[in-house]
Amino acid sequence: MLFDDKAVREMPLVSASRIESEGWPCVKSVLSQTGRVAITEDGKVTAFVLSIAEYEQLLPEDRPKDLAALRKRFDARLAVLNEPGAGDRLRSVMDAPVKPRLEGTSDGTKCSELLGGVYVLGRVPSMFEWIRLMREGLPFSCMDAFCDRLGLSLPQLIDEVGVSSVAIGASRQSGKLTKEQSIRLLRMARVVEYGCEVFESVAATRDWLRAPNISLGDVPPMSLLDTEFGAELVRRAIRNIEYGLPV
């Protein structure tokens, strides 16, 4: 059994949140939020589990090509997945129908929390109020709050999303972000909000956004959030993970 890029793309993709909702939480730690698995026809798991983040951190020349090499690294995961009935339970999760959910239908509560919540914004803004706030410029405190929630320093965030440090410095002095900075910050917050629904935590979403992603040109998803088109690609990748679709 060879393990190459094509094989990886063809393996099933399973959302850890979906598995947990089906009553098999032990898989969450095995998959490291999202992983790829191979299942034999008799329902036994005989391959391995490799999280997307782990795989993408390997250079092409370092990626193991055979199952024997993989087993040396993932014996513990194989042991868990090869428990009696594990394959059948995972297969039932993968084959279960997914309830449709409209992306972006959140009431914005999580997004508001990411940007400082009531303490900074006064209340949870409605969709129309978000538009007004972006036009007028969000309080600079929203940027500080977002960095704090993600566990990143302001210089790290500036570097990863390609914002001018000079412009950010000017905004800090004025106490308010520019319209463009506000739009970009809210765009990032909305993506993180959606990611939290799928990956179940800010930390897991942050780690996924910062890790190079094969399906997104082998760059960190975070680096694409400076444009709406890039953000849409990132949202699509998250949606595919949520619904177990190919990426």
C-alpha cells in the first residue's frame, strides 16, 4: 500500500466534531481534530491515522511512502483504531447523513467575543451594525482583543496577514482602525468564528489557520485572509472538512 499525495487526497476526511457528536469521542484525540483514515472492506482499520497538520508539516521527500514506515510512527494510533468494532463505528460515522447548515448563519456572538465582546463593543452588534462599525472604523481595542483570543502577539498577526506595521501604529495612536483594517479584521474574525464551529476551539482553529495547507497552495490559510477571495477559499476548505468532503 503506497502513501502518496494522490492516496492522501482520496482517503476519507472526517470532522472530529462530527465524530464526537456521534458518540465516539475517543477518536478526537486520535485524529488530532481532523485526520485521514483507511478502512478495509471487512470493517477493520488496518491503515493509519495522520492528522492534516502533521502531514502538511512534512516535506514531500520526508513523507513516508509505505505502511511499515508509517506504523513505526503511529503504532499508538493504530492500536486505538484497531480495537474490536472500531472500523465499523468509524464507518457508520462517515456514512451517516450530514444535517445541512447554512454557512454564516451565526448570530455573530462568537465573532463579537473574538473582538472584545461587550466590554469593547458595548453589545453584540447586528449584521447591519457590523457594516456601520466597519465603515466608521472599529476600536483599536478590537485588534488587541483578537490577538489575545488567538494567543498571538500583534507583530505575529501583522506579519501573518500582511498588514503594514506603520499603518497599525498610526491606528493605535488614533484609537481606531481604518475602514480597510476594520474590514480585514472582521473578515478574519468571521473565518475564525466558523472554524470554531468545526474545530471546536479557538486554539485548534488558530493552529489549522497557521499550518501550511496542501489544498490551499501549500500556504497557511491565515495568509489568504487579506482578500475576500482568499477568505472564501479558506471558508470552503473548512466547510469541506465539516462535511467530510475532499479537499
